[in-house]
Amino acid sequence: MAKPQEKVSFGQRLKQIGMVFQFTAKQDRWFAPLVAAAVLIPLALTVVAVILWSWIWLPIGILFVLLAVLIVLNLRSNKAMMNAAEGQPGAAAQIMENMRGDWRVTPAVSSTTQMDMVHLVIGRPGVILLAEGNPQRVRGLLGQEKRRLSKVIGSAPLHDYVIGQEEGELPIRKLRTTLLRLPRALSGKDVNSLDKRLKALTARPQMPKGAIPKNMRPPGAFRQSRGR
């Protein structure tokens, strides 16, 4: 199921916007001049409108200034985040986890010690595998995952992408738009059912940490320790 969104207070929202402003300004040298233009141009037009017509244009102009700043912030912050994520291990999974919509993301279902990894995503378009790392090594990982998943996904579509800048690879800045354009082949009920089957397939039993309790020790081991 999709994660319920937590309510954010007005103060927290302002703090988040401030952090985005700071991050974008550090990453993008054109951000500050564009914000200045987004403020000064509508403000100058507002002053002219107030002088020629009426004070009613003042609040309208202020709204236009805020709208222009938010548009610049949205466009440039997305670009700055994509540039910062370029080449970072696990960036594709993080982007998918922050995307709007019902996307079930399992990071690094398959990986190597050289930081090559394959992420599993389940959504309305079907099953999606995203590979990051050395192209030759991750293609081998992709092949293994596709063979493993084909046993349980049935007729659900299976899409796979290698994240990168070379020919035949998907640039990370195009990841969102590419996946959003995929045809919706599954219903919400199908996604839930597929998610349960794949979680059962990818579940890995973990050994408990610390000493093994006496009631969980094999009988033979108990007799051997007692006879010493």
C-alpha cells in the first residue's frame, strides 16, 4: 500500500522551502539571477499598473511575484537535484522512493562489492528493474533478476533500465518522466498481489544476533556439551 503522507505544518513547510533555496543556490549559479528577475520584472509591471490604473493591482502583482519565484524554484531545484544525484550509488532508488504515486521500491535486491546494484520497483506499469554501476557487470545482474522474477510475475510487464550516460542507457534526470510515460497495465489490486508475491521471493531470513537461546539449541549439541 502507498505510504500515508504526514501532515506538515506551515512553519515546517517554510523551513523546507528555505533548505531547497540554499541547496539550489549552491548547485546552480543561474538560480539567484533568475529569482531576481522573477521578482523584479513582475514588480516593475505592478508599479506601472498601479500608477496608470489603480491600487487594486498591488496584491495581484504580489501574487504574480510569488508565483514566478515558485516556478523558478521548482524548475531549477529539480535540475540541481538531478545533477547532484548523477553518478551517486543508490540515487535511482532514492528518486523512486520520493516520487508521487503508488511505487513499491526495494533498493539493491541484487548487488556486488563494487557498488553495482539492481533496484526493484513495482507500480501500475508493472515490474521495473533499475541497474546502477558498471554497465557490463549490471547487465549480468539484470539477467539474473529477470530470470528469477519471471517465475512469479506471470503476465505482468517487466521493464529494465541501466542508469547512465552512454548509448542505450537512461540518464537519471530522465528517470521520472520515462517511468511516468509507461502505459498503466496493472490495477491497484494487481499491484498489491504482485507486491506480496515478490516480497515473499526477495525475503531473506536473518540469523539472530548474540548467543543462541538454550531452547533453540539442537538436542545433539546440548548432549555433547553436557558430556564434557
